[in-house]
Amino acid sequence: MKTFRCGDVVPGCLREFVGRDREDVLAQVGEHARRDHGLQPDEDLVRAVEERLRDA
Ligand SMILES: [Zn+2]
């Protein structure tokens, strides 16, 4: 399992994500970024998320 804390990239955001693998977390984060932050997930965002994934 992998976890990611959105606040590590977007200061102040309290959302945390848990997924079975990298792709699962990235899909959830991509949707959250679009819906809650108005961000279009691009290469930089994906890289920022990948660098901060933790094993759970
Ligand atoms: Zn967020």
C-alpha cells in the first residue's frame, strides 16, 4: 500500500490518500487535484506526488 498527503504539495490541504499501488494513488490524487484545487495533473504534479509517496 502507498499513501500520500496532499498537504505535502499543496500547503493547507488535509486530504490523505491510500492506494494499493502508485497508479491507484495517482488516479485518486489526479481527480482530487482537478475537483478540489482546479489543477490539471501534469508531469510536474505527478512527479511531485511520486517523490512523496510513502509505504504503508
Ligand atoms: Zn488537496
